[in-house]
Amino acid sequence: IDVDHGNYPFVTSSNPTAGAAAVGSGVGVTTVGDGEVVGIVKAYLSRVGEGPLPTELDGNADEEALADEIREKGGEFGTVTGRPRRIGWLDLPMLRHAARVSGFTGVAVNHVDVLAGLDELKVCTGYELEGEELDTVPTTTERWERCEPVYETLDTWEPFDSAAVAEAGFDALPEAAREYLEFVADEIDTPVYAVGVGPDREETVELTNPFDE
């Protein structure tokens, strides 16, 4: 949704990229974060408003029911309007684009608990556009609208005790959840620094704290 790097005209009026932190604060880009840029992402995709969303779960009744389940579990409704957000599978081409534009050195993946207990789990690893395979977003919104997602199906995992996992650490996550996170990290060539396993601040598993002295 970045005004310069998003799918115009379906964008916001600002730059929610890492570079804007330096512009907005008046602090040099090499000073902000001591060179670390942590991308905050969800384990699935949600969006408010119009615009291309190749992985959106809206193709049939089963997909819409799955979107409703994720939406309810994840609280995916507008804070002010209460409007339901659009839901889709995690879109790695979009995430690669965000990682490149902002220069992610690591990611924090939230809402991993929301995906627990699903009957199926997919990740978009690329797009197909008129016979061409793409691993990142196209250069124009018009081309993006015509992209078809290429999916990898991964194992699902059972619901878990968020507080217990947060206390015990990464290895306490179900094996399939760990494999999901490792798959994403490999695909975007960026390590996972933290994992959100529940809605509370304390329900976070820290793998790496780049700001530790």
C-alpha cells in the first residue's frame, strides 16, 4: 500500500517502508535501528480496500468459509469501521517485494496461532502471468491483476497453548508450524527473528534480538 512502491492507485497516502523512518524522524538511515530492519508480517494475508490480491480466499463457498474462520480467529475487522478485511494465503512474491524495498534483515511473523487447526494450508510461492513465472510482484498494477498464484501446500498443525509455547520457546511449537516458518524464511532469504503465537504481547517467541548489546 506504499504510495510509491504499492499497487497504485490502491495505496495509502504515505510511505510505510523502512526508509520513511529516517525521513519522518530526521535521523540518518544508517542510525535508525543500528542498520537492522525487522519486517512485521502475518502468517497469512489480510487487506482493507480494493486492489489486486492474487491469493484472496473468495473463489467459492469453501474458500469464503475458510476466510471467515481466519477472519474471526484473527480479529480481522477494521478498528474504526468494523469492516471485515479481505483474507488470503501468505503471498511470498509480495513479501519478497517488501523485503527488497525495505531491506529486511529479519522478520517477525505474527498470528501463527490463527492458522492452527485448519484443514488445509497453502503458501503462494510465485505467480504465473501469460505463461511466464514470476517470483516477485510485476511492475504495473494491471499486470498484477492478471497474475495467477502458484501454491505450495504445507502440513497443518493442531491448536496449541500460546502461553506455554511463549514460555518454552520455538521448539515447543508444533513441528509443522516450525517447518512453515522455516519454509518462509528460506523462500525470502531472510531469518525469522520472532514469532507471535497469541494475541497478547507476552505471547511472543524471540529467536534473535538484533538490538541486544
